[in-house]
Amino acid sequence: TIVALLLAGICACSQEAPQIKAAAVQSAAKSDTVSFSNDVRPILETRCIACHACYDAPCQLKLTAYDGVQRGGSKVPVYDPERLREAPLTRLFLDAHSEEGWRAKGFHSVVDALGESDASILEGMLALKTNNPLPDAPRLPDDLPLDDSSSWQCAANLDEFADFADDYPQRGMPYGLPGLSDNELATIDRWVADGAVDDTDYSLSEAEQQAIARWETFLNKETLRGQLVARYVYEHLFLGSLYFPDVENRRYFQLVRSRTPPGTAIDVIATRRPYDDPGVERVYYRLRLNHETTVAKTHMPYRLDSMHLENWTTWFFDADYEVNSLPSYDIKSASNPFKTFAQLPAKARYLFMLSESNFTVKGFIKGPVCKGQSAVNVISEHFWVFFIDPDYQRGEPMLEYLASVQSILDLPAEKEDTLRLFTSWDEYAEKEKAFLQKRRKFVAQHLNDGGFFDLDLIWDGDGKNPNAAITVFRHFDHASVQKGLISQPPKTAWVIDYPLLERVHYLLVAGYDVYGNVSHQLLSRIYMDFLRMEGESMFLLLLPADKRKAKAEYWYRGANDRVKEFFALTSLDTLPSGAVAETVDDPQLALYDKLEQHIGSAMYRKFRLDGQPESVIAPVRAAIDRLQAAKGRALSFLPHVTYLEVLLDDGPGYFTLIKNVGHTNNTSILLESLSIEPDETTVSIVPGFIGPRPYAFMQVGIGKIDEFTDSLLALDDDDDYGALMDRYGIRRTRPDFWTHYDRYSEGFRSFSAVDYGVLDLNKLENR
């Protein structure tokens, strides 16, 4: 029985799994003392965190830090699409700070002994896999659900675990993947038996202390201006993985609000949203070492360097303006950045976000949600983003414009109770109409160059900033963002100005509550429809005037009358365009070419084919060109994200295949499937790794690349895809799966060390 199994502890593996090559793990199996930081944490990072990180971790069991292991699991999911009231907060390192505190919130231990046994839930789950290894078959059985939170079983005691093990013997850990090796199991078993203690050195180096002191001095000025600027910085960087590029052995930090000043222990102020009332008269902004392992799906790196310090000083402190009082934390005004920060220069605020636009947009893509179809089905599968030049977002005209619209730019987050969804929708729809009328006037009067909406309005990164253009890819219920114009020209694009960029941040980052009720989440999603169409309509202004309406109608085929009403209020007929000649055959493609030339030397090329060594691209260029030129149903059988390892003569080359699902429009929240057009599916081939949650791993020798391409383009059903995986796939059932996973992970780290984080396996398919 499973009880006997627990009493016996961890049994010997009946299946020889691949060994981790880390010397620390192997030495731990032979020593008397097991170290969490040197022996256990590497196992969690390479075998467990792939599924147990962020809010979508099963049973809220986050294994990204010792504190998460100690906290344990919960039966209450974070994601609940039927929640009528906001849920209690359970954020690691914020909402409780001790084991007792988490037990009071309903979390149960996974390392304490169960009942009279010597084994814990953690050991029992691993032992369950050892005694019930994966079947010797290409695919998992159909009764083993994947990526399905409704099937979670969160055993909290011996009886519940015994029932779970008897009912679901194939659900041991790692779930749906090969088991751990003998050394790994023995290491964890011995660590738990020794009391599951943490020996991690969290002390700061002298260089880190100096960097922190420098930045905390900047962020905690006594002047009213200094306090308001610091509040603005915090509300935009609170999710960032902040690092000091000049300090060796890079570690990441978080910007937090504290009750205590620099030089003393941090007493973090935990509020639901970053602009909620801190409950103290004086807030201090502090840099706290992030104890969690970096995971790709939430990693948002941001440099704290001398360039940023100099820029922020120039923008916010050298400018001539006054701050006469500090704004309120009342939710009605605090959720509206145009009210809260009205005393700060608009150009300074815009430059702050624009200079790191990749980070800013990544906030709503990676930010507080982790995943969620209703959160990202508001965006297209693949689109490019450009920005209005900040020189057109300054001075008295901009101040007057923002002052005239600030009261109608209230966001859904200002609603403490959003149960009245449809009433709230009507309210915000009317405000959006009023805003569009004012925007139309501002565009006509101030966003023009000699009477034309021209390329000179578009920011070129000042010839050096790679954030001048970014690319967004959607992967069903999550998305990715990177600098540069990546892959083939997309169907849609945005042009973003300051009011739009600020609202995107406060709607879906600062103001979005993953613990909120269903109405809050739906209203945020609905409001984002407005913002997407604002960005798209601004891009359309760069097209010849007689082409704009037809293009908008193509993007929104089958959309309801509200969408048509919206576009009737945009600025599509406000100005003639001087960007593209009216006589060109394809104005949108011509515009893309001109925009790329306009950005010029600032273009970021790391994820572009023309940014790779010729030795990597030349052997596969013809295949990539064929695939990216294709469109049709065959490509609809591909996974959303596939990591492809091409075995070249000089070593492996890594690419990401991203499926771009065809849609007639992106306006449906709950019935998205009705707008899907399989015949319009395309695929983007990107060098390196984009998309933190691979759905499939594939491997092909360079001599088979043409055959591989032919097979992709000939897919006709799921059986064809299964045959493709038989030939080229690295399925989750392979005994050597972990060896391949480690190699892909190392390839990711080598390709982009700053972007690197542990890859997520919750989406890995079973096809």
C-alpha cells in the first residue's frame, strides 16, 4: 500500500533515468550532509520548477525558493473564472513571512512527516513516480490530464495522500515526465530527513551594497518632487527583475515599498495594487534581493546603471516645474496616472516608459497574470509596435490635452466592486467615445508634420535605442515580447503615444488583480479592446487615406456594430499621409519597409535572421523562407510554440517555430473559436528562444531539413503530426527527455543570458 511505501521512505528506482551532470548533486549522494543551496536547489531548478512556479503552480506549490518549499501547498487555486468576490492574497514574500503565517492562510507542509510515517508529501509524490514509471509508449494515456487545473488533487495529510495514490498511481512527480535519478531522490530524501533547512547565503556583496545605497539615495529624496518621482518609478518597475550590470555574479532585486528608511531592515508594505494606500505617512522605496530562481515566464530584466540614473535626473529633476503637494492614494485618483502624476512633465513620463518600451509592454504580456486566454486574446497573434516621437508629446499643448482628458481616462481598476459589469461597460464606453473626439482634435492640430501624418512622427530610437520597435507574439493563453521587427511582416501593427502606453500599463499591470473577481478581469479585458484599436488606428494613419477604412474592415471581419462605431470615431480621415505613396501595390508592406529604414541603426537584430552568423543561417535559409511564405490549414496542426534544434556541422543551432493562428477579428472574449480561420494560419521562424512555455521540442539534422519542411507543409490531420513527432520530436515520454531539456536550457542561456530563466513545461503536449 501507499502507506507502507511512505513508511519505507523513498524506494530504489525501478527505471534508470538520465543523471544530472552537476558535481554538487553527485557529491551529495555520497556525503553525510546535504546542502539546500548546493545540492537540493539544483534539482528543483532543473526538474521541478518547470511546472511549479508563478500563480499557475499546481496547488500553489512554488518551488522557486526555499520559502516556497516551506510554505507548501494549498487547495485553493489562484485562477478562478467564476469568482464573484476578490480572493485573499497569497503572494510569496509579501502576504505572510513565516511558516505559521502560511498555515494560518490554509497552506499545508510538503516536507513534514505525514502521520506516523517518516516520509513527507514531497517524498511520497516522488516515490509514487518511482513505483509507477511512465509507460513504455510514445504518448501518455488519455486519462492523465495535462495543463488542467480542474484535475489537481492537493493532498494535505496522510489519508488524503493515500487516497490520491490509490486513485491516481500514474500521477507521481515529476508529473507526466520521467522520474528523478537515484542520486536526486537520495539527495532530497536525506535533506528532508535532516530537517529540510536552508543554508543559502543571502548576504550582499560590498559592490551590491554600494549600488543599493546609490539607488536608494536617489529614490528617497525628502523633497516633494523627489517623493513623487519615486512613486512614479515604483509603480512602473515593481514587477521588474532589477540588476546592476557592473556588479559581478549578477543577482536580481525587486523594488518594494517599505515602512523603514535605507540603512535599516526592510519592512515591506504589502498592498493589493502598487498604488493602494500604504497606510504610513512616509513611504520608502527599497531594493530587496530576490530569493527566487529566475523563471522565463515572469522574468522582466531591467538594468539599474549610470545611464538610467543620468536620464532620470535629466528628465525629472533638471526640468523646470514645481510639485506643490503629494497626490492622494484614494483609489479613484490613484488608479488614474494622469491625475496622480499631473505635476510631472508628460515628456519625462513618456521617456521613462519609452526608453525601455520592451520592458513596459512586457509588463502586460508577462506581468501579474502568468497566463490566461481571456487576458491575451485581446491581441493579434503577431504584430509590430512603433511609437510616437517624444518631441510631439511635450510642452503646453500636451499638458492642455492631458488636462482635458484626465477625467475621462479613468480605468476599470478604480472600481472597488465591479459586479455590475454591463453598467460599468457602458460607462467606460461613453468615456472612450468622449476621449476619441478629443484625441481626434489633438491629432489634427499637433500630431502632424506640415499637414501630414508622416514618418517623422515615429520615434527612431534617436539612432541608438533598440526599444524603437518591438514585436509581440501570442501563444494562445500567454504571449512574448522582444525588441526589433521580428519575422515576416505581420497582419497588424500599432503606433503608441504617451496616453495609450500609460493606460496599457495601469490597466493590465499596475491595476490588474489576478486575485480579483470575474467582473474585474472581464472589464479589464473589454477595456483593452479600446486600447488595441487606438494603437491600430494610429498605425492606419500612416497609410494612404483611401486605404485605411478597407484595411480596418479586413482586420475586423465579422465584428459587431460596437467595433464599427468605434472606428467611426477614430482619426482615420483626420490627416492625409505622407508616409507612403498612394500608387504602390501594397501600401502596408511599403510602409513596413519605410519604417524599418526610418529606425535604421537602432534596430535590434538579435532575434532576426540578419542578426545571426551566416554559418547558422545559410544552411536553413531556404527552408525558413518556404515556411514563412506559407499560409494555410497544414500549419494549423503545429503547436503554438516549438523549439527546434538543428544539428549543423559546427554544432546545434536553435530556432523557435511560432504558430500564428488566423482570425477574422480579436473582439470575442469567450467565443474566440468562432473567429478562427485555419486557412490563414502562418508560422514565424525566429532564431533563438521566444516563448517561455514550449509546447514541443523537435530536432532535425541539417541533411534532413528539406524533408522536415516538406512534412510540415503537408500536414493534413493529427495523425500526420504524430508521424512528424515520431521522426523529429523529443516527446515528454522519452527516457532521455531530461538530457534534451537540459541541452535546450543551456542553449537558451548561451543565446541570451540576461533573458534566460527556467523554461516552463506546463504546456508540453502529448501528441
